[in-house]
Amino acid sequence: MSLETELKAGVDKMIELTTKQREEVNKHDESINLLSDKIDAFDKDKIEKMTTDTVQLAETVQSIQVQIEANKKAQEEFAANLLRSDSNGTSISQDQQDFMLDMRSFFTGEVEYKKEDTVKLIEKECIRFSQLQGHTSRMKIKFSTGLLSGINSDGGFFVLPDRLPIEVMRIFETSPIRQNVRVTTTVSNRVVMPIRDNLSGEARWEGEIADTTNKQKNSATGELKINVAKLTVEHQATEDFLADSVVDVERWILEDIAERFMLKENNSFVTGAVLAPDIEKGVKGFMNETDYPDWAVPSTFTGTIVKGVYERNKIETIPTASAGVIVLDDLTNMNTILLSAYKPNSRWMMTRQTLGAIMKIKEASTERPLIAFDYMAEGAPMTLLGSPVIITPDFAEIGANALAIAFGDFTRGYLIVDRAGITILRDIYTKRGSVLFYARKRLGAGVTSFDSFKRLRVG
């Protein structure tokens, strides 16, 4: 092949390669142009959006700047007025200057304050300003909090309370006398019962031929009498109140009447009832010395125990060994002197405070309690020296000459006589528009055995 031919072939091949490269470049140019068109379209929309947002933001910033400048100008004017001398040209005092500078630092933002500090600052400076102006009263600032549930004028009446079906009742402690004595009923205004409390003679042994010359004497008998007295309670309510109340008021009144009766009668069983002079006493208190005085000759416990001399209508009262306090020997003496026949059903009666003092009786050297209190089944009272302890709030507390404790068989020793249960008269006529609930209960009570229980007197 000639040189010319080879050159021509090489040129053609180069032209062919160049053509292919140009086609590739054209393809890339087309892709680049297409991508450029897309980018231009995207940038155009984005730039327009950004431009719009920028314009709006600039307008907002300008508005805020105008407001800031106006506030700053007002603050500067206010601060300048604070520092201005009075109308006579006299310079203001140092206290006034301090006040004005504090207020200026607050309003101009020179010092940053927390919310609670801001309130305190305003209150403090307003009070000082009031004092600088010669006012004697303190200035008060009220910060409005909008609607409040606790103030009717601020919308509180829109918040209604929810009334629960629960009655909150205070517990009034009382002496549980009825549960520990004998109770009976009667259809009369008094009860009488024979009493045999003195044996005039004694049984004797006889031989085959009876001795008819020495007659045996009959035992002495007597009569006990318990009168019935009347206990009353009154309640009054308007007819409208009874009709409109959202609770059962009559039921509440009846429960209140029953509780009043219970509290009063239990107190009277212990301390006695106070009646008018012309009315014979119906309820006698077994711890009342007027109703039942002491035996003239009580038992003594110095060395050998000497039993007291029994007396009808009187109760044996044992004095404590030491003045003003109760010791273990006092309780032991009461427990010892009570007859064995009364022991199975015996009870201790005292106040909660007296029981606490007894529980604190300790051995001097070891501080160990000397009295062990045993607990029976759940719900049963604790026992002292083998007998249950009954808390009786109506008893006297430990003190000089006080009858603080009673011990014995009260089911034999004290009797309650109920004439009738509670009767209630609903009176709608006495006072127009009102209803009077008049409740009454008739009962009597008194001691029936004068050696079945003992009393302890604090010396």
C-alpha cells in the first residue's frame, strides 16, 4: 500500500473518531442543557418564594423596630421626667433619685428581672413612691388573673360543688354504762324491790329433841325504790327547710336526738341527775357521794386486812396509799377486798387518762412496768389483774379527793329501769311555719347491791 493510501485511511479513521466524539459531546451537551433548564426552573420558584418571605420578614422587622423605637423613646421620656426637678427648681432628694434610677433601670431594660422579682420590685418601689409623696397608707397592687373559681364575681359561680352522700360526724365519747349493768322495763312511774342484806341469826345443829326455848330470828329485810324521771330533747326546723333540703333532715334529727339521750343518760348514771327541788330524783349516780356516801368504816390494809362495816345505801370507798397518785397496792387492795362471788363478772371502770397513769407504774430500779395488761379476743377490752377495763369518760380524773376508779360486778350492783322508749311529738301548731320535734324518754336508775363494787378515792 502506498503512503498516500495509508495517510488517507488514517485521516478517514481520525475523522470517524472525531465524529463519534462530537456525537458524544453533543449528547452530553443535551443532558447538561436539560439539567440546566430544570435547575433554572427550580431556582426561579425557590428564589421567588425566598424573595417574598424576605420582604415579609423585612416588613415585620421594620414594624418591630418602629415599636421598639417608640417604646424606647417613651421610656427615655419617662426616665427623663423622673430625673426632672420639681416646679420650683428645687433639686430632688437622694431617696427620690434612688427610686427614679431603680425605675429607670427597670423600664429601660438596663437590668433584667425574673417574673417574681419584677412583681416584688414594682410593689417595693410603689410603696416607696407612696411614702415619698407623704402618704401614710401602704399602696397595694392587684394583679388580675382572669376568671377564678373561688370568686363569684370572676366567674366562680360557674363552678358548682359536688355534694357527696357522706355525713361527717364528730364522735363524742361516752361511758358505756348500759352495756355493763342490768337493764329492765316498767309500766309504772317507779319500781320497788325487797332487799335482804343482813342475816340476824345463823343456822344451828340440833340433837334428836329440838330446842324450842331458843327461837331463831328472821333475817332483816328492806325495800329499795327507783323512781322514773323524764329526759327531754327539742329540735326545731322550718317547714320550708324540711321540704327543700337535699338530705333526709328528719332522719338526721332523730339520730341527733338519740345521741343526745345516750350522752346525757350515761353521764347521769355516773354523776347523778340534776332535777328541780320539787321533783324526786329518778337517776342516781353510783359515783356521786351525795347519792351514795362512803361507808363509815371502810376496810383497812395496814398489816392484816380488816374488812369494812357494811351499810345499806352507801358504797365502800377505799383511799389510796399515797396522796395524789395511784400505786399498785391500791389496785391490789380493791381486787382483794371484793368478794369472790362478784369476781367472775367484775369490771374496772376509769377514764383513759387514769388508765394511762396506771400503765406507767414502773419499778424504780429497772423502769420495768409492774402491771401486765392482757388483751383478750379482737374487739374485747384489755384486762387488769384478770378483769376487763371499761373506759368511762364521765369518771373523775386523778386529783385530790377524786373518785377515780370503780371495780366490781355492776350487773348486780346497778339497775336501769326504762319506763318507755323514745317518744317524739311533731308539733306544727305552736309556731307557724316551723316544726318542733319534742322528744322525751322516761327512765330511772340506782344502786341495788352495796358491796358488789368498790370505789377508789385519790388521797
